[in-house]
Amino acid sequence: MSLGSFIRKQFIDVIEWDHQEDGVLMWRYPMQDNEIQNGGQLTVRDGQVAVFVNEGKVADVFGPGLYKLTTQTLPILTYLKNWDKMFQSPFKSDVLFFSTRLQLGRKWGTAQPITLRDADFGMVRLRAFGMYSYQLTDPQAFYQEVTGSNPSYTSDEIEGQLRNLIVSNISSGIAASQIPFLDLAANQGVMGDQLKQTMTPVFARYGLKLDAFVVENVSLPEELQKAIDTRISMGMMGDLNKFTQYQVASSIPLAAQNEGGLAGLGAGLAAGVGVGQLMAGAVQGAVQGTAAPQAAAPAPANDMVARLGQLKALLDQGLITQADFDATKAEILKALIQ
């Protein structure tokens, strides 16, 4: 070693990570051209772990506290360095600091729908997203499996891999929960607990502990959601006969406002087999005062439409008042929806 190099070399008396930034999981203490002084001080703050690495091998690990670096406080490193006596000279070693704070508010989600078996629908393609939190609990495993010789490592660098692992295991997690899709919204907590159990050993491989796993939403692709919406709407209609009669009654005033509208409506009514019979029965009840729509025929519907057409013509010619037209029309509509 030249004299200049010896002068430039610095002996480190205090080793600490005093500028810990959010999202940084590992930080390597800068040791270039530096050596650790015998009896130097190591400060490890809450939420940190310090690891001494000798020639690529993890030696001593220190939790939060204040340490004086001697052969007694560095037993494994002393063994690796073959210090059978109290070392007096400075020594060189890599010192890595790891953050053990909780990493909160991390997001996960399925970029593409995943296909699952469902008790109600057979096969479904669904999307899901939520949040999770974790913390580093095994710095040695994290160093060996993830960081290696990097000078620093952030949560952003590993969370892409973690999200992919979550999505790849979500199918088995939902299948293990045995919750049908229609019940998932009410059981998202159960689903989240099941997925957490599935993902815990996956995180542990990298020295991480999965603290919480939350499912915020589970949804279907748009085309499947429309099919379910249609099914829900049909269930809300209740009596389809009454619903059909209501639709017909609502369409008659609109048709009466347009020239030829009533005639077109009458043709449509007569053309429909099931719907035409239901409507004709309601019209017959309005015209004849009966309550037996099942015995009706399409002809009275055309008679009623013709009658409304005549009334509209009389109204346009000024032979009847608007009040008379509205009253007659109201009676017919009332009978239709009863």
C-alpha cells in the first residue's frame, strides 16, 4: 500500500443508518477505502437490523441497540477471520442494514380475468384487486434470495414479483375458500384470510412476513356482468303478465301522438302470439268490463286501438275536448294495468 493510499484510508468509529428512507428495504454501508476500527460503535435503530457479511457469507446479525465491536460482539466473524486473540488492527467487512418496518398500502390486482369453477355459473372469468402489507423478518434469507451484492434495494423492485406471485396463487386460494361468486361480496374477509394462508409460505421464502391481505373488490368482465344484470332484472319483475300489461299501457299514449302510430301498434299486438293474447285479454276487460283475460282474442285489441284512433281524430277535428279524450284514455289504461 502506498503512503498516499494509507493517508486516504479512513477508520470508521461509528456505523449507523441515520437517513432511512421510506420504501428502502436494504442499504449497504459505504466501505470503499474504509476499515472498521477495533472497538468501533454500531448503532441499530428501531425498525432496523444490521448484518455483517464476510466474503459473501452472512456472519453476525444485530437487532436494535448500541454495540461496541469486539471479538465478543462479533463471534461468528471472529471465527471466520480466525482471530484466536483480541484483534487490535482495523478490519474490513460489508455491513448491510435492513428495514424491518411494515410496508403498508401495497396494491395487488389481476391485469387479465382469471378462469375459475363456480358452484352457480359453472365456469366464470373474474377480476379482483386489493391491498396487502408485509415486513422483512429474515434478513439472511432476503440477502441470499433477493438482494445479493446490490448497494441498496427498494420495495418497488420486489413488489412486481410479489404481485405476480399473488395473482398466480389466487385461483387456488379462491377455490380453497369454496365461496360461490354471488357470495364473494359478502365474504371478502373470508376470501382474504384464505389467500393470506396461501401466500404466507410464498412470502416466507424471501424472508418476508405477510402481515395483512385484503380483498377490496371482485368483479366479472363486462359481458358477463350484463348477463347477471339481466337475470337480476327478470327476478325483480315478478309477475311477467303484469309487467307486459304495464309496458303496453305505457306505449299507447306515445303511439297515439304519432300519425299511424296506433295502427302500427295494433298490427304489432295482433302479431305477437303470447304477448298479443295477454294484451287482448286486458283490452277486452276494459271494453266489456270483464275480468277473464285468459279467454280473450286479439280482435278486441284492434277494436280498442281503432277506438282510440277515432277519438284522436275527433280531438284533432275539435269535435271533442282534450279533457274528454284524456278521461276516456285514462279509463282504458286503468283497466289494462289492473
